[in-house]
Amino acid sequence: MGGAPSKPGDPSRGLEVIGAGFSRTGTVSMQLALEKILNGPVLHGGTHMISREDAYTRKWVAAYEARQRGDRQLCLKLLRELTRGYVGITDLPGINFIAELRELYPDAKVVLVTRDPERWWQSVGTISKTTTLWYLPYITAPVPGWRWIPAMIHHFSLSTRELLGLKPGESDPHRGGPRLIGIHNQSVRDQVPREQLLEMDLKEGWEPLAKFLGRPVPDAPFPRANDKEAVEKVAKEVLAKCMLAWLTIFSGAGVGLYAGLRAWKRM
């Protein structure tokens, strides 16, 4: 993902930019670019999910659950707490809460990064290989923070089904496919007034972003991060840490059992 999670800053600033680009559209690059141009911390959802404390990831799950129950006020309260101290947000789970975030931060501008649908879908496959593993809920169970990832994936899936207009129990033979990013992008256009929305390709660099935000063009190359190799590396590290956690549990149980048997034989 994006390495270490950004730390929250001045809580009085609030979100100034909502990154609406779907995952795998350069969300880490946009995070780094916004941090540079806004001079403040930007929350990259994917990085924070695998790097923050247990209560943080649980709170995102609670926000999804509150919205699902129709408890809008609780959902907004949780989102305000989750985004406090950040001037921007990118990636999932934030892109599933664009309407709510705009309600909390009505003056925030929205940046929608576009990408070729076919290439985007190929890139998504890098992540889906890990997130669709049947044993993921079991191996992540003992790891704080990560134990909520299967629940997050479940809510991502529900949000995607809603985006695709699927009814409960209805299957999608295309499994989303390349068309998904186009449907998402149109959903963003439908929600955001044109004067508050910028659509751009990362290849365009600083110019459109700086102009849209009314900031000078930074004297630095536009950030490039989170390539395919980086995502695969993080996925392997996550799985390795989970396996180590289980190994520690089994080792401790084995030692306890051995000690118990020795004590029983001495009785």
C-alpha cells in the first residue's frame, strides 16, 4: 500500500479534498500529491486499514453497519471521528461514503482520478487474489486490526453490488469487470456539482490539480507510488504476519499442554 499511515494534524481544518478515484487508480500517489499541495496529512484508507490499531478499523466497520441500519447520525459521527485531523482522504473505504463525507464537509472539493478500464481491471486482480481467499477470516482472526478486514471486504462487496444495481441474491456474471470503474465514476459525477469536481489522469501531473485547488504548482516531481509489485509485497507480508500469529498461539498451547501433562504425572 502506501507504507506508514499519515498521522492526523490540526483538527480544526477538516477535509478540503475528497479523493473519489476507485482503488487502483493511483490512490497513494494522489494521497502524496495532496499532502504536498495542501501541506497537511491525507488519509489513505488502504494503508490505515492494515497499519492502524484495532479500534480504528473496527470504527470503519461500525460506520458501515450504522449506514446499513439507517442510523445516519451515528454514521456521520463515526466518519467525523475517523477523518478528524486530516485535510484529505483517498481510496477505500472513503469512496464508499462520498455522500456522507460531502454532508460533513460541504465545501470540500472532489478529485476523481480516471484510468483505462481494461488496465484498471487487470490491476484489481492483484488485490482480489488475496481478498477472495476462503481462509482469510480464519488466519486474520488473532491479529488486532486485521481481524476486521474480512468484515470490511464484506461491506466493500455490498457497496459494489449496490453500485451495480444488483438485488439481494442476484449474481453478476461479469463480477463487476472493467465496466465497474465507469459506473463508479458516473456515480461520482451524479453526486458532485461540476464546480466542485475535477476529473484527471495522473499522467497530467500537477497542473490540473494545482489549478483546481488554487495552489501553486509544487517544485517537485509528481508522486508515483503503489505499483503492482508493492501491493503483492504487502499482501505477502500480511499473510506472513497472520501465520506467525497462529504459530505463536499453537506454540504457546503446546508448551502449556506439555507443562500440564508433566504436572499431572507428578501428582
